[in-house]
Amino acid sequence: MPTPTYTPLATVTLGSSAASVTFSSIPATYRDLVLVVNAKNTVGANYNSLARLNGDTGNNNPSIFMMGNSSGAVGVIRNVDGAGQIGYSNSSSNSTIIAQFMDYSATDKHKTILSRSNAEAERVSAHAIRWTNTAAITSIAVLIEGGATWATGGRFDLYGILA
């Protein structure tokens, strides 16, 4: 029987709203990480969902993303202070975000994060982020730009992927 490649590392289900969800003390025993978010915000509009790595609040997360909705498509290059944009969230329904952290435990290269999300029935996006740091990723904080919070009931899962 084949060995499963996704190993559950942690699950957080919010019992109350929260500004961020943090996975810490991530072991360096896997090749890649996958973060799955199924949550909405408490504000009432679409907000950028972000990942802050190892508490780094510097300007170290250049990213590019493509987004499409019923009005058309757009591509943007952006650098968010202190976190990389991994998707969108809104308050009308749960958004799904799947982010893959490549070679997260390597200490000889910058880290690449690829993610995709849907924020509502008509909005989908794909994101590519480079964390300009060679440190192994040991913590990931998932937050929302603009001071919004994650709503009660949001679920956040972190998986390790073997090589």
C-alpha cells in the first residue's frame, strides 16, 4: 500500500473571531508544506489574505497574482510589507485558499509560495510569492490585510509533504 504524502501537522478551527492564526514550531522534516484555509472575514468586503513567515515584518515578500471575476481579469505585481498575499476572503461565504510552500526547510535558497483561492462565486486568483530569506520556515501566521479578522468557525489546516 502506498504511503500517504500529505501528513496532517495541525488544524485550527476558530471558536471566536481572530486577527490571525499562527502555526509555530513547524518541524523541518518534510520537503514542502500545504496550507488549506476555509474561512471568511468579519468585515463585509473582499480583503487580501496574507501569510507572514517566521514573524518577518520586513518588505521581503514580492509577489505577482492574477485574478479574474465576472468583469474580466487582472494581473498585479505587488510587495506587501511583512507578508505575502496568498488569496482573498470575504464575509458572505467561506473562501478556500490552498498555499504550497516549496522547500520550506531548505537553508540555501529563497522560499517560493504558490497559492490559489476563491473569494466568492465569481472571483478566483492565483498567487506566486518569493520570501527573500534563506532561513527555514518555522512559523506561518495567516492574517487579513486592513485590520479585518477571521470569523468564528474558520478552519485552517497545515500539512507536511514528504519528498
